[in-house]
Amino acid sequence: MKAEIHPDYRPVVFQDVTSDFKILTRSTLASSAKETIKWEDGNEYPLVKIEVSSASHPFYTGQNKIMDTSGRVDKFRKRYAK
């Protein structure tokens, strides 16, 4: 790998603004973060706010609804049921 051409890959906290879910991970987005947050270990990390995460997405929370007016989903399930 060439030196001096890759972005910094460092710890960053992602926060879901709709559910107040936070996760500490590593990312290259740390350089674009404008805020910092104090994490549970006592260190300060860059904070990146996101709109949707697994804590607020309808598919992962179980609030997913299938809009099926002509029975296409049932036909598919019946056809490919094993």
C-alpha cells in the first residue's frame, strides 16, 4: 500500500438520533465528525449522527408490514414452499 493516500481509520461513535442507540466502531468518517462524545470507557471519540440503524429500522424492529393487495406474496410462498 502506498503511504499518505489512505484516510485515517480510527474509533468513532455512531448515534441513531431517533432511538438514542449508540455503537463504538472504527471508521474513516471520524475526520468528518464535528462533535465528540465521552464513551463508557472515559475516552472522547468523534460522534457521527445517523437517521436509521438496526434499532429503528422497521425490518429489524418487527414493525415491517407487507402491502399486498393482489395476493402476490401468498402465491409466491405457496409456489416455492418446500
